[in-house]
Amino acid sequence: MKKTIQELLNFSIINIDKPAGPTSFGIDVIVKKALGLSKTSHFGTLDPQVTGVLPIALGRACRLSDYFMHRNKKYVGIMRVHQEISREKLEKELENFIGKIMQLPPVKSRVKREIREREVFSFKILEQDGKDFLFETEVQAGTYIRKLISDLGERIGGAHMLELRRTQAGIFSEENIVNLYDFEKAVEEFKDGKEEQLRKILIPAEEALKKILPSVQIKPELIKQLLTGKPLHKTDIKLGKEEKFAVFCQDRFIGVYKKVDEGSIVARAEFVYN
């Protein structure tokens, strides 16, 4: 609440409930135009027909994408099998896809098509309706669920995905999600001078960072130098085992730092919020 709305708009994240139809980049454009920003960026692309959790970074928060993107994802979806199979037999087959698997990205993917290792942490059936199965899975970032279903289908006589929804992407989940209608309504109220609803859906980037990185406090007299790129020395800070961490001076966010071993220098900035 100490920040102005403009400060929040320059360094926040909105957890959008992406509808089926538009691309993830299309959602970026919608948010950017609605808020009159120069830059927005989503964390983790969803196919046009996939719905659910799509975090959108605003302004300078776009620079933090690497810290948020490469984290586990959760999905629920519906797959249709091409041949009759019992739930028990299908669940037995799912066991072959739990743990480390080798996966070739689909033809339409944006990444280089080469076999790579990914990890599936859970893959379970929730409900069955004839040949349609409601499933839930948690996977390592970069795992293609449609390909997962297709590969499963090769073992059981065919299967394809009917629907898919992302329910969690790292620290972002359906608990703090906002649909496009409510987002646009909050923006209209903001333009009429009412900030309350927009403030509710803006997640300050530094608060999100606290959930994924250790936080370290520094003395006020170091702020000016750190904001101009000064590295951290042994005399400035006491570090533990953390390789990367967020630096604060009380409630003020300074930046993200990485530990180094350079004599008296113990950490250098990867991102400074100045």
C-alpha cells in the first residue's frame, strides 16, 4: 500500500486466467494496451486452446522471467483413448510415464526438435466417462502434455487430448487468478479514479521474489552504491549457502544477486531495481 499505482504498474505481475482461443502473446498485448504499458511478458507459453494460469509481468518485472519460468507446472485435462481400456489398466500404464522420461517436442513447438529428458512428478486419473479420462499431472517445466498423452497412446492403441488447463505455474496458482473480464473491469474503474480493484490483482514483483529466493538485508548506507552496480563485499553482508538471493533494505527491494568467489567480493548483481 506504500507504493503508488504507477510504481506497481512498472514492477508487478498479474496472474491471468487465460481463456481458450487467444495465444499467450495475444494476452500480453491485451494487458499491455489496457494498462498503457511499453512492455509485458508472460511466464510460460500456453497453446491457444489451453486455459488457466498465465502470469504476466509488467514493466521492469519482465526482466525477472528466468527466475519464475523454470519451475514445476500442474495441469488437469481430459484425454480420449481410441480403444476400450479399464481404468485399472490405464493407471498401470501411467506408471511408465512417472519419473524421468525422454520426450521429443512436437512439430509445432518453438524449441529445437531433439529428444530431451524431462521429469513427471505425478500423473493420475481422477474420473472416467467411457473412453474419456479426466487426469491430473505435475511436471517439470518444458514438458509437453499433449505429447505425453500421445506417447501414452502409443502403448494403449491411441489417445489424444481433448482439453487442458494449467492450474499452477511455480508459485502462481488458481487461488490468486483473475479472468480477463474482471481485469478489464478493474482497469475501467482505475481509469475512473478508483484504484482498489486493480491494486488487488497486481502482485508486487518483489513480494513474488520472496517466495522463490532467500531474502538478505543490507544497511541503508549501502543503497546508493548498490543501485549504481557496486558488488557486495564480505564486510557488507553475511551469506549462507544460497547461490542466488534477493537483497532488501527493510521493505525496499534492491536487486537479485548471485554468489561469487572473488576474494573480498562475495556477490554480484544480476538485476538491480533502480
